[in-house]
Amino acid sequence: MINETFDYVEYLKLKKSIDDRSLNSAVWNELVNRIKSKCQNSGSIFIVEPGAGIGTMITRIMDEVLREKITFKCAYTAIEPEPGFQTAAESYLQAWAEKQNAKFIKLNEQQWQLSKNEMEVTVDWECAAAEDFSQVLALKSVDLLLAHALVDLLPVPELVPDLMQCLKADGIFYFSLNYSGQTEFSPGHQSDSLLMQEYNADMDKRFPDLDWQASHTGNLLPDFLQKQGHTIISEGSSDWELDANGKAFILNILDTIKKALSSSPGIEQWYAERRDQLEHEKLKLKISNRDLLGEV
């Protein structure tokens, strides 16, 4: 459940523009090409996205489809652990449709249809915890599996192979914004190195029974998937680079670090100094991520 002190839905809306700038363009363009090819060959596409948030990846894809004038008939299953996001997603998609002069139809409480020109997307919204993702996807035959800013939060060796079982024999997967181990603040601070090591270690302790470093997911994931028998089509960096314009995002990162390292000596002083720098628009942040596109 979300327990943040700020409006998390508004944060995710803000985060979309940051993610748009950060996504690796070469990997994204190859994804769009693959989507176009699948639609041309079969006339429709089935997409699944675990951890769909409020639906920002859905609109990102629809924007691209309209820009590229792709004939696009899509069944889109969005799976999200947070129950409160369903209403937010409905509102977000409806607002997108109004802005784009597209049609939005509410088929039922968890199914919506969006259409414009040669695009028709039926969204089926499922609420399920991460450990139940594979159960929701059981027996499905999916063209494209998406996971955006999610995989580094999962027990990869335990869960990702099960997720991949939903893909068709020619299916593709796109895993974006996977943390790859570096969180850097500017200006520097004498406690940065030690605290960021502790922060990564805290991430790695999330799944103590698995041989997996969650804090280096972006670096480890390609090799892991290749050993599972999958092919990497394209990969590249997708770093978040933020200044005062990303104040809400940086604040969330500071709060997350403080919460994770609450017992660490010096964390309170470090946090106070970083908050002061943020308030005076003197703090910058860079977080390393990687995107990858592959096929089964």
C-alpha cells in the first residue's frame, strides 16, 4: 500500500515527463518498430503491463501510435497492486482522451476503451499483488510484456521467469528504467559515498534468500535473461537527471533514502542539509538506469 505523505498520483503524473526524457530513445524506437510490425502482420496486438501505476505507459504508447499513424487494435491488460490507482487510471485515461480528441468508453468498472482514427485500445484493469502477477497471466498468450520502473522491485530470479511464460513464441518484452546502482547528488557531501552504499545494500536485503543484487538490476538483467534462453534486441542507459524542475521527484528520493536508512549515523543531518539545498534550488540528482528490449 502507498503510505507517502504527498499525493502519489500527482507524483506519478509528474514523473511521466521525467521518464519521457530519460527513456533510451534507441531502445524505445526499436520497440515502436516491433509494435508496428506486429500490428501489420497480425492486425492486432495483446499487451500486458504488470505494475501499471496510473496508466502512463498506456498513454505513452498511444501517443506514439497516433504520431506514427499506426493501425493499432490492442487488448491491453494492466495489472497494478495498489487498489486506489484504478480510479486514478480511469480519470487519467479519460483526461488523455479529451486532450487528444479521442473517444473514451467505460465498458465496466475495470474495462475501458479508447479510440481515434485507426487506433482502438481496450484496457482491462486488474488489481493484484506482485506475487500474484504470474497467476493473473496464467494461460495468456501475449505479444508484448511491459514492465516500467518495476523489475528492480521484484524478486527477479523467482518471479520474472514465470512472467515470461505468458509470451507467445515470437513475443517481445520491454523492461525500462531498471536501477543500475548509482545515485549521485550534486553538490557532493562527505556522507554520500557511505550512505549510498548502505542504500544499495538495503535494496539488496529485500530478497535475502535469493542470489540477486536488486540494486544492480539494470546491469544484471540482460545476462540473466540470456541465460534463461531469451535474446536481447536492444539495451541502453536511461538515467534520471534532475535539477530544481524535478523538485517533487528529488524529494521523494530523499524521503525514500531517509526511511531506508533511518538507523544510520548521520542520516538526519545529511537529510536536513539536502532538504535545505533542495528548497534553495541548489540540489541536483542523477540516478543510473537501463532499458532493454528482447524476445523469447
